[in-house]
Amino acid sequence: MNLHPVRVQLIVVSGPFGGLLLGLVAVLLMPATAAAIDEYPVPPGSNPGGITAGPDGALWFVAEGTSTIHRMTTAGALDPPAGFPVTITGSDSSLNTLDQITVGPDGALWFTQPRDDEIGRITTTGAISEYSLPSGLDQPEGITTGPDGALWFSAAGIGKIGRITTAGVFDPPTGFPSVGIAGGGISDITAASDGALWFTESASSSNAIGRITTGGVITHYPVPTASSDPSGITEVPGAGLWFTEFAANQIGVITLGGVIAEFAGAGVGPSAIAPARDGALWFTESGSNAIGRMTIAGAITNHFPLATPASDPSDVTTGPDGNLWFTEFLGDKVGRIAIAPPPPPPQPAPLPAPARRKRACKVPKIKGLRVRKAKKRLKRARCKYRVRGRGFVVSTRPKAGKRTTKRVVVRAKPRRR
């Protein structure tokens, strides 16, 4: 395993994120939470893009170059090897044939087809349905399951958000206009814990993070860095929504209240971003040909270079196996980084055993008895005792009838003849 040089960068972020946040950002040795990177080849010319964990325990991704939906096992095998072809009729080669893919609430996978202006659906057995966007919606890119049980997607070409039910009905038919976005440019979209959907507005004329309620109310939050090209977005519950700034080489975070902080040092061209089970965020660096890792405190800890040169890592997700999976658009590969599960919470210190209360015995009446018979009575009374002398008992301490947790001292003397 190669060791990465240490590089330290000091970041100062002012604003409501704690007033003044001082983050020490270091590119360190590979942390204990990450193992080696594995790469699995896919058919030449596939150009794998969007990827997600399927409901069947496999990875599903789109192959933009061959207009195919692929299923990959967590062992890295394509099943079936040829994938599931999608019919593409559009002729505008400047648009992707396929873009993003997500799991729907119906247990199928839904994907976007920008070139054909369609939303696609594929079952885990490979049955494909396609739904043409009505007039007023075009170029779908990002897609996610909303809190209302429908699929929500970005209509990038004209700056709208669309909604499609699992029955394939666009509702409303012309989507929700994203007022304030000039020239479209909506990229990725995700559902958040506040019951709304959040999306990135990548066009330089908008350069913002958007929020839309399920009723269609839209709010825009400008990104402080101009022309940053916000791209991927994901939520870490309790720690805000994290997004990449492709043109600014930064990672941003926005609270559910709309407050934004930005962190530099994210390599060249950060694109997709996803949380992993180690509690950190992982992102693709398209221009740096690497995978980056950062903590939710904003510290970028690692940049892991890929073995395949100029592979252009594209999308990233946590797989059904808990590891990190990503696509290499130009490398025609799917990559995997083993992520160790977080350490178990520390076990509470064992409680001290409650002190055993000493049993008190009631001293039996044994005066005048032979020592042997007196001992039997003391044992029946469960008294501990010590005998001094021989013969017949002349006294006890404590006296008969008293209770004690201590030894009963028995004095004995032989009888005079």
C-alpha cells in the first residue's frame, strides 16, 4: 500500500457555523476506515455514470456510452453480462443518453434519459418502461424518491423540477418552475429530513442551492463563491446537506435553515458526494482522478488516486455491502473502496455488585448443653461460632435471644464432680 504525503491546510470559515470554525485539513495516510481500491471492468465504451444500491442487494448503474442499464453484484460481476439495453431515439449528441438512477418506492429503479426527454423504469428482473416528458419539461438529469412516494427529477434544460408517480403520471404535467434560475442548469436533487427536496443550480447565472416543498414552493440560497457550479448533493441527517462545487474545487454544506459554509481543497472537479458508514463523506474528483474523503466537521482527510489513469470518476454511492462504490466514466470501470464499519460504542463499565448483606442469626438457648449438642443448635440457627473451652456451655456472647451478624462466642467448662 502506498503512503500519501502529509499536506496540511488551515481553513477559517466564518458565519453561523459556530461563529468562527477553525478546521485543520490534512491529507494523511490511508485511515483505518478505508482499505484498498478495487476496480471492475465493464464493456468498452460503456461510460458508466449514475450508480445506486438496488433493492436486490446489487449495484445498478447506467452506461451512457452504450445506453444500457447494468446490474453488478457486490463481488464485482455483471449480471447479466450484457446488461439491459434502453432504446434511445434522440439525435442530440450533446446530451447524455442516460444520466442518473435511483430506487423508487415501488421496488423498481428509475432513471433519467436527457436525450430522449424521458424517465425510465426498470424492474430488478430487467423489464423496462419509458415515460415521455410532456411539453414544458425537458432534459431530465437528477432523480430521487420524494417523501410523498413519487419520483422527483430536475428538468435541467429549462430550470424546472418535475414529479412523476410510480404509475408513470407526470403531476403536475408541466412541473414546477424554479423562479430565479436563469438558463436552467438544475443538476442533482435529493430528499431531506425536513420533508422537502433540495437541488443544485449549476448555471453560473443562478449558482445556488434550491429547496422545493412537496407543494411546489421553491426557495433559492445563493452559493457564496461565484460560478462555483454546484453539482452533487446529499444529506447527513443532523449535519446538513453537503454539495460539491465542481468549478471552484470546493465542498459546501447548507443547513436546513439555508446557511452555507464552504471548504476548499477538494481536488479538481469534485462531482458526486455520498455519506459512508464510517461517518464521513466521500466524493469523486473528476479532474484529479481520485476519490476524496472529508469529515462532517469539514476536514478533508484524504485523496485516494485511482490506478486507472484519466478514468474520470463520476458518481458514488454506498453499496448494499456497506462499502463505497463509484463509476469511472472514461475508465470503463466500476470501483470499490472497502469501508470498515464504525467501531462499536464503548461498553458501559460494569456496575459493582451490590454488597451482600450479612445474615443475622438469632442466638439459640444453649447454656448448660454439652458443646457437641450446642454446636448442632448453632448450626440450625445458621450462626457462626467460636467455642472456648470444653465440656458444658456456661455462657454465650451475645446472650440467647439476641441477633448478630458476628460470631457467637461460646464459653464452656467441664462440670465438677
